[in-house]
Amino acid sequence: MDWYWFLVIFLVALVATFFLTPLAIRIAEKLGIIDLPGKNRINTSPVPRLGGLALVGGIAIAVVAFYLIGRVVPLEPPQSDQTVNINYLGVALATLVVFLVGLADDFLEIKTRYKLVVEAGAACIACASGILFDHFTNPFTGTIVELGLAAWPITIIYLLVFANIINIIDGLDGLACGVVMISAAAIFIISIQKGALEAAILTMAIIGACLAFLRYNLFPARVFMGDCGALSLGFLLGVASLFGVVRTPALITLLVPIMVAGIPVIDSVMALIRRLRSRQRLGTMDTGHIHHRLIERGLSQRTTVLIILLLTAFLAVCALLFAVYQNYTIRIAIVVVLVVLVPVLIGGLGLMRPALQHVYYPRPLEKLPKSQKRISASIVTYDSEREIVPLLRSMQRYLDLSNLDVFIVDNASTDNTVKAIEATAPWATLIVNSYNRGFGAGHNQVLEALKSEYHAVINPDIEFLEDTIFELAQFLDDNPGVVMTAPRVLNPDRTEQKLPKVQPEPRYLIARRFEGSNRRADELAAEYTRSDEDFIGPVPIEHASGSFFMIRTAVFKELNGFDERFFLYFEDNDLSLRASELGEIMFYPGTQVIHGYARESRSNARAFVAQIQSMFRYFGKHGW
């Protein structure tokens, strides 16, 4: 097949997807098909999730255009091998079924088992249409091996695996689309070599569509492909590889796409093992996937995606070398490299370790007596105009304000903080001080006004992703012995802040200053922040960070609030230490918030001196 035909397919898919994606975004926004931030989402703002409409539409337009152009222009397109009978309308119908079940899931969130049944039906249609993997050439003897009755279940499982591994890895902006594009490129090269025309056409259309979609899907993403996109792309990759097997019954043609898709395959297998070991449902979501583990190590979304795509590209090169070179020395060397790489990847990232579950099922607020659930919250601001507006908007969006008394104490801000609060949160009680009383004193100002059962202390640089207030109140309700609790706290890039620390000791604080400079300092810093621990459920802690915690109002009043002599984190330590004498302090990772985490004493000399003074007062009170 002449190269310009592939260029036409690529350009048609590229242009069609490029112009269809904004339309898909508008449709998603109009229908409310939006991924809101939450425990099972990496995004921190609402993102439309019907990008699959543009992807599948672009691929379909490109494939149809190839056949239409061949009928109009005088250039005759090459013809497929007619010795193999493939019903292309049947294959298109199977793909449409997969697309529709994904689209239904984007609308209604269908249970996994129901989706699998429909996907299996689509795979049956594909098998009946002529892309059945029913024989292959034995690579050692050259003889044909017939699979007989096993052909159908093997092909169906193969297509199901491909459809769902792409969906599983679709967790970061641009990740799934990039993996699909690299995988399609590898299958395209093999298809050209083996003369599998259908596979080459389909994979070139996929490459063009994915490249255009990445324009909108790279971090920060303007649109997600959704289940309709991820399932369809995975299914089409499986179909393309089976096109190649049907035309050329070499087993290597089937092994290449499996090797290229090694990262999502490993990720999926490890997820199944984790859930079986912890006796969770197979459809349970968690933070144990490869991209989560890399982000936990402090990498950004962009860097994490780049690393996974580079690994995928490396596997693609290995797969192509394996397919092109029939030299057994080269093939054995590639197998050895992969055998070493896979355990290193699994062990190094801890893919088999239990992971924090993201999915939760809170009891509806309306089913609980309001009188038992009165909650209050206090926020202290000082020149916080930039932070306070996102916080207040997220509170208005996610919290039950009818059941929440919000007090905002401004410590004589010199910017427009007060005006921003008045404009954004008329539902809050605003107290404006004539001078900066400090963090602890500001929160103490509202003690007498509290009529609640539970009280939340909130920094102005916090942002809500869900009704964390209700979740923590419910947790305290369910655990009468707990007097104070704190949620998971995330950085703006969704990496986790290690805030469930132990109580400070001089050696820990000194180590934190020299963290990264020597091994002993790193060990002490890790011990202080408990960074080596993987919290998969509620655990007792010694310190609840002042950035966000909830305390029983009666306990807060009994302790007379914060000790106003302390500041820059020691007020949190002191309150936690005193509260621990009245009951347990628990870290509850079942809910989360975002926190700006400035660590002011690292960049401000005056703040550093003030922190040293506060440290001496703290250890003077509680002992060195």
C-alpha cells in the first residue's frame, strides 16, 4: 500500500477529532457529564468526560473516508487478501456496542459485571464477523496449530482484556491516550511488515485521532475520554491485532500488542491481586495503580505520564525487535530484560501492597437527626484574598451549609480579603479585628459562640473536593472515644502531604531542617512524618495538623481552645497533646481536602525566628 494512503487516513482522523472534541466538550457540559473532583478522581476541577465521542467519531470518519476516496479519485487503493472472509459491518457493530456501553456508563455508572456481559456480547459479534483467533503457526516447527473450540473463549477474553486495561490505566491527563497511540504505532509497523491492510488502516486512524485528542487531554486536561473512549480504544486495539493474526497466523503478531501494552497489563494484574489479597470486590477502586505510586513519590502529573509513556515506548521497541529479528539470541536477551524489569517495577513501586480505597458509601445526611449533627467551623484570615475565595466557593459547592455555622475571623488584613469574604460568603459570620491577634487567638474568639457538637478548624488555603465536614462528623459519631480527627490532605497536584506526624522532638525538628542532605536526617524526618507508612484505614495519630481538623466542641471548650502563646505549627501540637489526654486522635483517610502548604518558616527569616521562639516555649511547657 502506497504511503500517501496512510497519510490521508492519518490527516482525516487528526482533523476530524480536532474539530469534534470541542463539540464533545459542549455536549458533555450541556448534559452534565462531568467528572467532579473526588476520592476516585485526580482532577481538582470539573472536567467534561465525553471525549470518546470525538475519538471514536474521528476514527470512524477516517476509515469511511479511506473507502469513499478510493471510489472517487482515480488512484486505486490496495485490496485486502480475499481468501479470508471478514464482515466489516459486524466488526463495526461490535465496536458500536462497546462504545454504547461505555457511553451508558458515563451517564449512569453501570456496575462492572453488567458492562462485562455487554462487552462479551460485542466480542462474540466480532468473533462471528471473522476475526476469530482459531489457529496460529508454531514458531518452532512451522506447523499450523488449530485451537478448535477454545478459539472463541480465547478471542473473547483477549478482546475483553484489551478493552478494560486501557480503561484501568486512564487515571492521569493524557496517559491512556498516549499509551494507546504508542501501542497503535507498534501494531501499525508490524501490520505493514506482515501485509495486514485492515490493521494498518485502523491503527493509523487511531494514531491520528489520539494525537489530535492530546491537544485537549494533556495536563491540565480540558476533557476526559470517559469510558466510551477508553473501552472503545482498547477494544479497537484488540481488533487491530486480531486483523493481523487472521491475515498472518504468526503467533508473534498477537504477542506484539500484549508486550506493548505491558504497563496497563501489569497494572491490571496487580490491581486484581491486591483486591483478592484484601478480600475486596474486583471493581473496587484504589490508589495502588502505577500512576498513583509514582505521584506518591512526589512526581508531578506531567512527569508521571512522561515516565509511563517512555516505559511503553521502550516495551514497543522490545516488541518490534522481537518480531522483526528471528535471531533467538536477540529474542532471549529481550525476554531476560523484561523478566528483570517486571519484578523491579512491581517491587519498586509496591504495586502489590494494599492501597487506600477511594470509593466510599457515606450515609445520607438527611437520614440523620439534625440536632445530633450541628457542626461549626472557624477560619482565620490575614491577607488571604487569593486563598479564601476558592475555599469559600468549594464550601458552597460541596458542604451542607444549612447545617454548618461558619465563622471567619480576619486579623486586620491589608488587602481585599474582607471585601472578598463579604462578596463570596454572605452566609458566614464575619469578625474583623483591628490588629493581628494570631492564628490561635483568632480561632479562640469564636469559642463562646459555638452551639455545635463538632467544630472544624480550617486554614484559608484549604479547598474542598467533597463534603469532608460531614464525613469527619460521621466518623466522630461512629467513634465516641475519638475526640479529634483529621482527613487526608493533598497538595494542589494531588500528591499527599505527610501530616499525621508524631509529636515533635528537638531531634526531629533539626532533622527536618537538614532533610535531603544526609541519610540520618532523612531517616529521622521519615520517622517524624511517618512517611514510610501506607495508611489504608483510620489510625491513631499524635498530632492533627492545624491546616484542617475536627474536634468535639465540648472538648475544644474544655481545653479553652488554643494556647495563644504558640504559633507556626506549635499551637497544633499543643492542642493535640492536651486533647490526647481526653481521648483518641484519629487520622481518617476516607475523605480528603487540598491544602496549599506554604511552610512559611522555610522562606521567611522573621517567621523562622518566631518559630524558634515558639519552639522554646513549647518544650519549656511540655519538656525537652
